[in-house]
Amino acid sequence: MIKLTIINQLLLELAKLPVLIISFISVGYFIIINLLNLLLPEMTEKNIVFNIESSDLNKLVILLIFLNALTIFFFIKFKKVKLISVLSLNKKEIIIYGLTSYCLVSFIRQNLSLFVFLKDILSTILFFLIFFLLPQLVNFYSNFRLDYLGMILIKIRNDIKQIELRSINWRGLFIDFVKFIFKKLPYLIIPIFFTVVGLFFLRLIFAKINVYLLHQSFLHKQFLITRIRPKETIIAETVILDGYNFGFKENEFFQLKTSKGSVSGIKDWNNNKVEFVVPLDLPEGKNELWLERTKTASSQSALMKTNKVDLTILSRWDFYPQQKDYQYPPSFLDYFRITVKKLKRIIFFNWGVIQLCGKLINC
Amino acid sequence: MGSSILKKLIISYIWLAAFFIYQKSGQPWLAGLVFDPVINLFFSLVPILWLFSVSSKTNTILAVLFLTGTAFSSIFHNDLLAEKFAILTYCFLVASVLQQIKLLFNPKA
């Protein structure tokens, strides 16, 4: 059994700190990006730099799992930390650990190039491994005490004070010091390694943040459509375009264009939003839309165009009754057809709400 | 008490990261993906709210706060933000109502 000296304990505690910082910063960075993507959807545009590539993320996830597993292993080996049994957890924790493991395995699984059957076996093993690791990880970090570090430092200071300087054999001390360095080298490597990796991550994060800020300031200055709501609709329904620098319709050159000409039914036009009614002559299928405006209020000014966005037009008669549905005397089939179309209409225009309810029921 | 809250915060932190990582997986294992940002926000928050399960009153106060946010965002024509505030209002109201129902069936809890 390995006996832990105070310095060993301190080194182990210090080794915990860089892993905690690396994990916290990189995971926090990723959460912030995704929350911003949810709250500001224009960031999910194609050229966005902040959008982490799936392969990079995979490397990051594996690295973090490896670093944390390694640190936990060291602690279990040297400090005899008690393992947390899954059975001792409460119901809520078990479900959230299960969901978290599922999410992580789903992601790691996509990069495994194996047969489907083998993939499933490996995924199941990985699921249980992560499920077992998560409670240890949470326990490991929730028991982190900075005051404990301070306590050890005070103990070391007191030990040093007790040494009488006169009785020191300097040559022996030097040899002891060299011996100590060689003995403690494996322990020293851990904090050094994690500090270097931490610094690398910090540099990467700051570089990305700078590029992102530049990109965002560039986007906000552009005449740009960021979103179209809804992407699929039928004629004579209202559609909204969101974006930047649309201006306030100052002259007849501020126009919403489609491949079939300009759209006249504009309900609202302000700097960030254009609301319009889909024209009746727009053909079914995919249509391109863009905005045009003059650079200044003067009609002589240069004309500017936005990026093109797609709007899919569906057949109106899939949702509304046709003339032939109202025959006299009406048959049962006519009533049935009108009811089905009405139901389809309700579902189509309330799809977001229905989806949400469905997911809630499934949950 | 403090340790319990810290533990819950760490679990929420890991869950949020795992949920967003899951959104990046092209072909998820066994289930499908939801791409709607509002539903994503909702699903990322549900387990966290459930884990913390603070009192019904706190949830109602938060719901009222988010409702005010929704109203202000709508007044200032920020529909995008209003949408997000509305879904958060809904989340907290649902949590509050569920807790009240739970109390009805199990008054000792």
C-alpha cells in the first residue's frame, strides 16, 4: 500500500484543480455557444466561425472523458476514495444520468465505423461505462474543497518551521532534494501536463472569441436575411423575414423580390423585420426570396441586395375545400373530405404547439 | 445543503453539455433528433427544473417575471426574444402546476 505524505496529498489536490478548470472552461464555452445559437439563430448561418465542427467536438468530448477518468483513477488508487454505487442514487439522479449517458453515447457512436450489430454492443457498453463514471465525476467535483488545500499548506508551513536550520547538512539536503525530485516526478508531471493543456485551451478559446466578435460585428453591418418564418406555407398566408439593416421603406426601390417579380402585399417593414402576404401568383414548390433597397433615402442611390432564402409553397387545396367538395346533395364522402382538410389545416398551422404536446406526452 | 446544491449544479452543467452534444450527432442512437430551437430550449431546461424542483411559489414568481419579459419583448417588436421568454414562462408554470398537483396527492411531501 502506498503511504501518502502531505506533499503527495497536496500534489494530488493540485492535479484536481487543472482538470476542473479545463473541464469547466471547455464545457462552459460549448454551453454558451449553444445557448447563444438558440437565442440568436443568425449565428447558425453557414459561415459562422463559432459553430464547432462535429469532429473537433468529438475529440474534445473524448479528451475530457479521458482526463476526468484518469484523475478519478488516480484518486481512487492513491486516496482510496469510496466509489458511489448507482443503487445509492435517487430516482431523479438516475434518470438524468441515464439521459446524459445516452446523449454522450449517441454522439460518440456516430464516429464508430463498425457493423451495426457491433456498434450497438459497443454503444451499450459505453453507455454503462459513462453511466457508472458520471456519479463518480459529480461526487469528485462536489467534494472539492479549497479550504482543504489551505489546511494542507498550513500543515506544511508548520513542519518547515520545526526544522532547525543549524542542524542541516547541506550536502545531504541536496542529495535528498534530488532524490525527492526523482521520486515525486510522476506526481509533478500530472499538474504540469494539465496546466499546459489548460493554457492551450485558453489560447484556443480566446482566439475563437476574437474571431467570433469580428464576425458578428461584420454581420450586423450587412444587409442580410437571417431567418424566414415559416419555411413552408400556402398562398395568401403571412410570412416574416428577420435580419439586419432592412431600413424603413423610404422609397419605391425598397422591394421584396421573388423569381416571379416583386411582392406587393407587405404588411410591415422595419429595420429588422419584413412581414408580407404570400402572393397568389407564386408557384407551388421552392421559391427564392430576397430584399432590395437603395443605399440611402435618395432614389438615385446604389441598389443593394440581400442573400436569397427559400420559401416552399404547398398546394392550398390540400388544406381548404374545393368547389367539387360542395356538391348538392352532399354525400358522406364530401363531409368526410371537408373534415379531413379542416383537421389538416388545424395541424399544419399549429404544428409547433402539436409537436410540443406530443413530446410532452411521450416524455 | 450547500453540497447538495453544488451537486445539482454540476449535474445540470453536465446535462446541458450532453444535450447540446447530442444535438450535434448526425444519426442518434435509437431515437430521433429535434431541430426546433424553441423545443430544444424547452427540453434542455425540463430535467434541470425537475432536478432542482424548487417550491411552487418560486416557480410562479419566475413565470410572472418571464411573462413580463415576454410582454416587453413583444412591445419592442423583438419577436425572437418574446418567443423564448414565452416558452420559459410556460416551463415554470407547468413546473408550478405539477408541484401543486403533487402536493394534492401527497400533502406530506
